[in-house]
Amino acid sequence: MELSRLSLSDNYFFLSSPIHRSPRTRPLPALPAFFTTRRRRRGLCSASNSDTLVAAAAKKHGDDDTDLKTWMHKNGLPPCKVVLKDKPSLDDSLKPIHYVAASEDLQKGDVAFSIPSSLVVTLERVLGNETIAELLTTNKFSELACLALYLMYEKKQGKKSFWYPYIRELDRQRGRGQLAVESPLLWSESELAYLEGSPLKDEIVKRIEGIRKEYNELDLVWFMSGSLFQQYPYDIPTEAFPFEIFKQAFAAVQSCVVHLQNVSLARRFALVPLGPPLLAYCSNCRAMLSAVDGAVELVVDRPYKAGDPIVVWCGPQPNTKLLTNYGFVDDDNSNDRLIVEAALSTEDPQYQEKRIVAQRNGKLSIQTFNVYTGKEKEAVLDMIPYLRLGYVSDPSEMQSVISSEGPVCPMSPCMERAVLDQLADYFNSRLAAYPTTLADDESMLADDSLNPKRRVATQLVRLEKKMLHACLQAITDFINQLPDHSVSPCPAPYAPSLK
């Protein structure tokens, strides 16, 4: 279950009428004549409709008719080894968060549950035809947006919808992970300020704009889809759902979608009842939700005592993705990383030669370096030859570099010092962009009353700062190894840029 590749730029498609419908897909009426007249209904966005997967979660306790697991058993879920338990919400106005726990002692390799495909929402089920995979080429609409829009329309049917109990559960969760924190996609501007200094803050803004672009395409998709929305002929999406409602639904779906492996394109993104966010994510876990013989099952990777919460692998994602998608940060995430982008100067008279040398050594003229936690020294060592190449200015030296094999050899002490100083200045400037220090972060995290969103944001920036400090320490160690510390850095008119 790899969940990390859910970018808005991937896997877009338009919808069209399927040739066949799956047995459990509700028959849809024929296309009415007024469909093409763009007849509109007004007032569909009133608060009383609660047409979102998350906006109606703050209802009074005790209004559930049938709990999720009971509904699933009534509709084909075989006996399983899990139960749903409550975790109090940090907001008294919201219901407790549910989570999946072991109903009995489990051993590594046990099947915790096996959910039949009839209880799993995929594009194949929504559209009734596996050939939907052939439509994923128009670069307009993502799987996440399609699933979100489908559930939003299903919610408008209330208890008439087959998926009512599952949608109600998503409402209860409100897109929150097991830390009770919503995705930063739903944070206010003042709450996003908690991420000041982190590249994630700008990424969230760009991601929201990407969601808005998809929202602006909803009406076109609605008119073109001969299957998905015929049962809602009057409800034009952008009039039925304002952008904020769609964004909430998108974030809720994003927090629970599962990326199944070794299945058709139309089944790879799945909404699995009893799956996330009821299952907690863990970076060092290897249990995955897998498609097996017409079902999605979970085989545990460790022993559990009865009542223990069950965890699954979240894929090789950095903490920025974990926070954006699922509302949590993992302090023990070996996949956490920072990104450094270096670029050779295009104004350099020897740019073309340097570009060729870089390509010969597996690098690009604009090169991205990943700085993984615990491997900061290795990342710095990988950057140094690239920067050295940018510092070469003498044509004869450039010819020597072109004729040599492998990375650029160490330069003079003054050139080495210039390269290391540029790296040090870069990492220091990134640290200076944060409004708090590492010590400030540690102090805030020691406060048990810290706001949950502030806590998870502080966790993130604290881990970023630790990686930046580790990079600086590696650079200092390299500087201390230079033979002559009195040498001033060499000038470099065409030094590579770093960002």
C-alpha cells in the first residue's frame, strides 16, 4: 500500500459512459433531454444541506443508527479479528475518533480482516467498467477528486445511499489522522504560519491552487460523464458544492485513500472501510492493505494484544507528505528528507561543457539533492563535486575536467573553502528563515497543553532543523580537514545557485 504518489499533477482523466456496470453499481437513468440545457438549481450550497464529507461531523453524540462494522458484516464482511474503539477528541464539540484495534491476540502473519470488493470504493466500482484506465490521459481530473465528488453526491442522498454508514464515519473523522489533526490543506492562514520557514508552507499553497483548478473543471466533467452523475441531473457540481466544501471532501478522501499494488488502473486508488484513517500509519511498519482474490485484506507484521491499535505502512514518504496527506509527523521516519536544488549558471561561458560533464556523472544542469535524515554527511559529499564543477573558471582546467573520468577532483584549498562556505551559508540561511530555534521547539513540545496543529507543525520544523544542523556539522568537519585554514575563499563569478 504505497500512499505517497498522490500529486495533483498525475493521473488525470475525463469520465465517459461505461459499456458495462458492475453487479453492485446502482442502475442509472437514461440521459434526460434537459441535461444538455444546463438547467441549474439554486441554493444547493446552504449549510442545511451539509453536502460535504466533513462539515457535518459536529453532531450530537448518539445519533448513529448502525455502526460501521455492523453495516459491513450485514453486507458481506466475513468474521474478522478487529474491533472499532473510541479515542476522545481534543475538541469537545466533535465526536471521538474511531480506530481499529485487535479483538484478540494476534501473531505476525495473521489476517486481521478481509474486506470483499463489494465494500471497497474504486473507480472501477464508481464507473462500472475497468476500461476507465484508458481514459486517464486528459490531464484534467485526478482520481482523488473523482472519488471525493462521487462521495459528495452520494452524501446528498442521505440514508438512501448504500455508502451512508461509511460516509458518516468519514464525517466523524473529519479528515483527521490518529493525532486528531486535519491536513494543513484545511488550516487557516494563521495556523499555516506555524510552518513558517518550512518549504511545506509554500507547497500547501500550491497544492490548494491545484485543487482549485480541479474544482474549476468539475462542471465540464459533470457534463461529459454519462455514467457517474446521471442520477444527479440537476446538481451541477460548482453550484452544488462551493470550493471550500470540495476542498474539505478532497482532504478527507486523501486521508484515507489506499494505493493498491498489482491491480488494474481502475482499482489502484481505493477507499477501504476499516482502512485508514481508522488504521494508524507507521513509517517502520511493513503491514499493507493488499488486493487478494476479490478482497482487500490486512496481514499484520507483528504480534498484537487484544485491544492494541493496529498500524499499517504509509509508504516511503517524508514527513511533509505525512502531514499534508494524513495530519501527522513521524519522529522515527527514516524516509524523512530535505530537498536542495542546485543549478549551474547559464551565464557561465563554459556552461555547455559543464552541463556535459555533469550529465556524464549522472547529474543535470538543474540537480535535485535529497538530504535524508541520518545521512546528511553523505548528501553533502554528493553535492561537493557538483559545486566544484561550477567553480571551475580557467579554460585549461575545464579541459582537464572534460578529459578526466569520474567526479571533479578536489580543487585548491581556496576553492574547496569557497565551495564549503557556500554550502554553509546556504544551510544557515535556511535555518534563519524559521522564526523559532531548535531550543524553542523543544520547549514548546514539552508543553502538554500545546495546540495539536501547533504541536505537529513544531514537530515537523524541529526535524527539518535537525537535518540542517547535521549538514552544517558535516561541512564544519570538512572545513577542519583543510590543510590551511588561513586561506581566503577563491572568488567564483559563476558559482552554482542553491535553493
